[in-house]
Amino acid sequence: MNGPASTDSGAAGTVEARLAELGLTLPPVAAPVAAYVPAVIEGNLVHTSGQLPFQGGQLPATGKVGAEVELEEAAELAALCAVNALAAVKSVIGDLDRIEQVVKVVGFVSSDPSFTAQPQVVNGASELLGRVFGDAGVHARSAVGVAVLPLDSPVEVEMTVRFR
């Protein structure tokens, strides 16, 4: 990202403005559903816990991708997970404009046994991060198919970002 970090914590910065241009706003950080915290700082890195695609406190869809949930919907849910992960990052660093690089994204896809397009699902998160952060949104990634996710969510995303 170019330019200095915002010093006004009350105003939305450049990252949040880009999210708004995409029709997205940062939600409140989702309350953990078990014994963990949403994000942890280690040096100049923030590691988020896995984020589900909560919207207004609810999961918009449940079930297996490739059965109850179509690929395109799952990719949109992965993007929503990424937005929720950004909210978790903001909760510990205060300003998303402090992010210098999205380092790693890990996406878990609750998959029907015959479904093999997990990378295309997690592209929903990766492409959103690219639109929001430009070159700083380019990251390493894993896309993993799993049998089931918490609350029967179709997708879960965690990320690591470097900040200043």
C-alpha cells in the first residue's frame, strides 16, 4: 500500500474505503465459538483464527460445497470470511491501513466427497484481498477440503498479515 497509515482512528481509512467501494463494511468481530481469541499479534504479524462467513450474526448458508452449496456461492462466502478476518485483524491493530502485506491465507472447504474445486472456492477470499490491497494482497495460500466445519459452515478462512 502507498501512503502513510491513518492517524485518525475514528475515521475509516483507505482499506475500509476500498471495502465500501465493493459494497462491504467491516462487521463487529464474531464472538469465538470455543476457547480461542479472534486474532493474536506475534512481532509484526497478526494471525487470525479461522473465520466463518457470519453475516449479521448468522451463517447465510450451511452444508457441503458441491452438494447443498454451489461453487459460486461458496466463493462469495469465502470472501465474507476474509472480511471477517480483516475485522479480527483490526480488533488487534486498530487500523487496517497499517497492513503492509497479506502473507498467508488458509481456506477450509466443507466438501462433498466428489467436489475437487477447493482452490476456486478460496479464490473468493484471495481475489477480494487483491482488490482491496493490490500488490500487498498477493499471498501464499492453502485450500483444503474437509468433511465438516463448525456449525456446518461451508467454508472457513484464516490469514496472517504483516503490519507496521
